[in-house]
Amino acid sequence: MRYLSHYTKDDKAIKNGIQSKARKLASLKTFYQYYFSHGKIKHNPAAVVEIDIKDKNKDIIFLQPQEVVCLLECIESGNGFTARKLISQQKTRIRDLAIVILLLGTGIRVSECVGLDLDSIDFENGVIHVTRKGNFNDEVENALSNYIEHDRQKYKPTETNHNALFLSSKHNRMSVGAVEYMIKQCVSIAPPHRKKITPHKMRSTFGSTLYYETGDIYAVADALGHSDVNTTKRHYAAVDSEKRRENFRKITLRE
């Protein structure tokens, strides 16, 4: 701990952030574990040292409503893609749009998304069956229906992936990495370019939108599958502050 505290001093030349200290600790743990497992040392002092790498003061990153519109329009139209990338993008446009709308419209994790099967979608009741059950709206339903009915068959799934919902061009179930790469490509051509939007940030966008529209933090916690509502409160405090400011702006003293 004395070693880590050295990187917390006020001297800018040596002061490190939480992530930097976590990386240094990870290196030390690997170093000591190697010598401990090979019998070079009798005790592993690094094994009992932990550091909380979560920055509780870090603002949550999510897409504003107009940014969501721009992203979806870019995927639909292909505007912004180079001529070379546009050829492949047009082949997967319907599938990619369904994935992005699903992530934005339900808040499911990307691992849950790629794990979905055809029978995971209950259109009659507007429900997606994952480890936890989630609901979806008309926009999500339309995107999924369009993909399943008019686009999915062209991916020709292999025998072992015949029931997978989202398929790659190699006829297999899409991987987490494939979805992350696809979203990275789409976000790179859609405003705002300054934001680093990942599938998890789309989950945050869903949570922020739901909280802003309902003001019900318990509904957000339930939709996101948070076991502790305090986790949800901490993450969406900024949205709560903005909602309060908007309410105050509605107050008028004169017509």
C-alpha cells in the first residue's frame, strides 16, 4: 500500500488516477503470484491488497435523444460511410439496425443480446426472454420483425446455429466483439463523434431515457436488472439533477 500511496501524492509528476494505480497493482499481483506459485516466496503479500477501480464521481455517458435519431438515421441511410464500407454496410443494415434499436430500446447487455434465440422473442406479449425477462416497445418489435422476416434467412445459419437470432456473414451466432465493432463503425460516422459509445453506453442511454420519462428509479433498476437500487441512483444522479432543473425552468412568475 505504501507503493500505491506514492502515486497519490500531490506532485503532478507522480500522481496517478484510479485506473493507473489499478494497472500497477495488477502487474504487482502477477509478479508476486509467479514467484509464489513457483515456490520462490512463502507468502504472497499482493494477494490481500485490493483497490476500488470504480470512479464514483465519473459522469455516466449516454446519447441524447437527438443523437439517437442521428445514429439510427445514419445506419438506415448509410450516409457517412465510405463507398467501400457502404457496400458491406448495406448488406447488414437491417440486422445492424435491429441490434442497435434492441440495445437502445430494452437496455439488455450485449452478452444477452448475442445469446438470444429466435424463440427468445415473444411478439405476442412484447417480451424478450433472457436470464431476466425484459419488455420491448413497438419500435423494437418492428425492427426485430423486419430483420427476422425479410433479412435473417440470407445469413444461412449453420446447423448448430440454426436457432440463433443474430447471425454473422460467416453463418454463425454473432459474438460480443462483432457487435462492439459494428457499433463502433456506425458511431464513427454519426454525430457526436466526440463520444465513445459502446453497447454498454447504449444500455446507459436506455436507463437514462426511462428515468427521464418516468422519474421512477425503481422501474429503471428493475428494467436494468440491478439488485441494489442505490447502484441505479448513483449512476443516474446526473439525470435526476437535469430533471429537477427542467422542472424549475417550467416555473413562470408572469405570463
